[in-house]
Amino acid sequence: MRHQVIIIAAAAILLALAATPATAQAPAAGLFPGYTPPRTPDGKPNLNGIWQAFVTANWDVEAHPAQPGPHPEIMGAWGATPGGQSIVEGGVIPYKPEALAKKKENLEKRMAVKVTNDPHRYDSGETELQCYRTGVPRANYMPFPFQIFQTPSEILMVYEYKGAVRTIYMDPHREAPTDSWMGWSNGRWEGDTLVIDVTAQNDHTWFDRAGNFHSDALHVVERYTPISPYHMKYEATIEDPNVFTRPWKISFPLYRRVEENVQLVEFNCVPFVEELMYSPLGLYRPPSR
Amino acid sequence: MCERTLVVAIIVLFCAPVLVQAQAPSGTAIFKPTATDPETAIKAAAEAAKAAAAVSASNWTPPRTSWGDPDLQGFYLSLSYTPLERPPELAGKPFYTEQEAIAAFRKAVEEDAEVDPRTVHYDWKEYGMDAWQSPVRPNLRTSLIVDPPDGRIPALTPEAQKRRAAARERNPQVSVQTLDNLYTRCITGNQGPPRLPFNHDSESQILQTPGYVVMILQSNNDVRIIPLDGRAHLPQNVGLWLGDSRGRWEGNTLVVETTNFHRERNWRGSTDGMKLIERFTLVDPKTIRYEFTVNDPTTWVRPWSVESVLPRIEPPLYEFACHEQNYGLMNVVKGAQVREAERAARKN
């Protein structure tokens, strides 16, 4: 991996020297000069690698103070929420009034876990708590890395959290057969930006642990723009006329993980939630010690 | 049939979020005669087997990626009508003749296609998911196990026999925590590693980028990321449900070595000391030859090896959100508890 990083860096310097200013991408305000990323064999910007966001949006996509966790009596500082700034453009999600009330109710009931054969059980409780897939864009700002594998026909994103996987169809595009947890992704290149149209997500996932939510009409357009050998700018436009008064936008940087031999280390959380989910039904007996 | 019924019942119970997968199985073309008429399917499979054998005997050279690695990319199926272990009546006969292989294939297809829908929870052929509706072909081998030469899983060590007896004593089925079926618990899919034929969800994809091979399994959407850069395995204390894989090329063959299995994984009674070597070779444009050897001296008295074929199928794969709506797990455990209570009542 170190060699790869050096090669990428060297390629980036060469390309930067060769590039004319006209091809430069708009960088995050003042952070990096015009940057032309290295290319894959088919001439597209090379996004291969392990990436991770370092924002606190998984706790709350809007601005929030540090807070104690739900069980400070046993979890102490381990369970606490770090404070953080909003990743939402303009700071606040433009909820419809009734949707804002629902968001507040979600926050109240976020620890509810009700596993039954009742199809309405998703109406309460935060899905990450139960080790469910997080949907998009949340998967990108979980506090876990993810890895991009890029081919001309499709781009694969594998998330360390739960091993969730997304295929982004580049050529040919494919039609979503039905709704799913991670949705359906078709992608295209706009200059050096990977633009992904994400549809067909179900209405069970939330944007964070704070109850911010959407319906199954959610439409997300993501933009991944390399701005240095080690950074991508991530932007997403979020549209859902059932819940929001207008489309809104989030953005944050993604950082390349550059440690030698870095790899995703399986986070299969299913066994971690079995007691939480099945004990109330009498289906979980602690192991004999 | 009983086992199949049980498996089918489990699957259908937790398949609600996976219906997309059941409705549009990859690798099957529902309206083709080979998917609706067993006779046509048997003929086509026999011809395909012959054609594949001819190509692979002709020194066929597999394609290369733009960066020079053998190109295995595509979608592949692990279904088979060849049993893992050689049936006792075929003892001493590792290979069929071509005619015998077709006859055995025909027999298996006919049995599969004639399943009475009233006796099973799912009649897979309705969904185009029977093996004969896919590119599965006759196999000259009488068992998938090629070593030991008798085609049977080697004997368990005394230690492994003790472990197995103790597990039976505990009746692990009565609690989610101890249920010894990771697939029912949605912790892993039914495709290992290593991969053995299961009767559904056997689709997979191989994708390559410089330095990596990635395998995506339809079952549970398990993903194996295999680095090819010769790096060391993770430290032994880092146990993973899918193991820690490292790959390398030997000629046109991808060799994958997997260690660091999770201590509760219990694949066929094995321990976390199991070491797996898999070999993937594209032997003709439509076939990967898949070989593996498992070695776990605390479980089996000797290593054992399998050789099977993974025929190419059509894309894509679909989301397999298993844990997200696992009714089946609740019902299986509840059922085991009821049976246990009944047994206890009979004793009293």
C-alpha cells in the first residue's frame, strides 16, 4: 500500500505538472490548488482505495453538542456522543412541519427495539442499533472505512460496517427491480467527478442516530470529486417531496486511508445485537460460562 | 426431501426482503426452453459439457486484464448435481463414462423437476432456481471430493468427536446465541468459504482491480476482499467469520489462502485453526475450475480436497438483506424450544 501511495502521489505530481489550469477542478475552498487525479487504464479518474469520513454526522447530520450516551450509568464516556458541526448546506434540514414532528418523535423512540412479525415495527427505533444496513448517503459517513473497486462497467463500494455492498452500474445502467436497503445506483463521469444517481431505497433507514429520516421517495445524487491524492470532496443532493420542502445538500471530505497494509476488518455486527433483539422474545439464552 | 423442506421453510420465512432475488434469480432465463423443459435442459447441458471439455482440452488461453493478470471477472454459479461424498454404491469408481455421467445427471434432474409442490414450502423451479434451469452440466466425477481417493470426508479426530457430542448434548437449536447455523442467523451466507453447492442463492461475482480480487456472494451478500500484494495475514487473534484471505497467481490460476477463521464459525465441525487453500482457474470461456483443500488437524485425521466447476451465468446480483427481517430465525428457535418442551413433558 505504501508503494501504491507513492506511485499515486508521483503520478499525481506528473499529471499536475502536465495539466493545464483549464482542466482543474473546483477544490474545497482554498484547500488545494487545481488537481488532476491519476487515471485508470480506461482513462477515468482512479478512485480505487480505502476511504473514510471524519465527521460526526452519524450521530446527527445537523450541528450538535457533545452529549452523554443513553446509559451513562454503565457506559460512561464510551457511550457519549461527540459534538460536531452540520454537514447540511445552510445548517438545517428543510423539513415539512409534520415531518419535523416525526423527526422529534424518532429521537424520543430511537432506542425502541421491537422485533415481531408486525410489518410496522420499523416505525420506531434506530436501525444502526439493530445492525441493519444504513442506506445512502449514511453509509459514507459511518465511523468506518469503505473500499472502492473501480472497473469500466461497474464500481463496487464495500463498507466495513456490516460488510454492506453497493454496485454502481456505469455501463450499462440497470433498472432497480424493487426497493432495497442500499438502494440502486447508476453512475456517470462529469469531468473528474463521479456522479451517482441513487433511487429505490426503502423507508426504514435514518440519516443518523438523531432521528433524521426520509420516505421511500428518497432520491439521492452523489458527487465524488478527487481534490488531492489523499482527499475526495463528497457532496450529495437529497430530495424527498414527502418529507422535505425542497432538495437539500450535504458535503464533507473523504480521506484516503494510507497506513501500510491497511485493510477493512470485518465488522459483522449481527451477533452483537442478537441479545438485544431476541432476548425479549425468550429466544436468547446467554452462553453457559 | 425432509431436509430440503426444512431448509426451504427457513428460507421463505426470512426471504421477505429478498423477494427481489427470488423474483429475478440471476443465471436463469425463465422463458427459455432449458428453464421450462427438463428434457431440453438435459440435452443442452450434455452438449455444453462436451463443448467445454473440447475447449479446455485445446490449450485454450484465458484472457488477461489490461494490467496483465488472468481475467476471471464475471458471474458464476456453484450449484451442482454431483454429491460432495461418493455414494457407497459407487465405491472405487471416481469417474463416470460420458454416457454414465449424462444418465446420472438425467436422474438427478428428473427427481428435482418432479418435486411435488404440495410437499415443499418453495418449489424452486417455479422461480427458475432449480439447478437444471441454470448452466449446471453433467460431471464425470462421481463425487466433488477428490482426496482422499475414496471421495469421502476423512474421519473426525477423537477431539472433534468429543466436541460434536458435547454440542448435541447442549441442544444448541433452542437459543439464537447457540444456534449452530450461521446462515439461519444471517451471520454468513451458505457459500463458505469454501464454496459448496447449496440448493439456492449460489450466484456470485468475481471483480478485479490492480492488486485485488473481490468475490461477492449472492448469499447474504458476503464479500471477500483478496489482496494480491503478498502482505502477511492479520494477527491470529483477529478472527473473522469469512476468514482472512491472501491471493497470488500461479500461472493462470488464482490461489487463495484463508486463515483467521472466527472461533465460533464451526464450518463442518472445524475450529479456528482451519487453513483453506482455494484455486480458481478459468478453463474455458464459460467455466471456472474450483478446487480447495481444507486442513484442520484438530478436526479431521487428514486434509481433504474438492474439485468442482462454477459455470458462468448472466449478471447481476441483488441485495440480500437477511438479518434485516429474520422471521425464520425466530420461528426456528421457537420451534426447537417447543420440541424440547414436548420431549421434557414425555419424560415426566
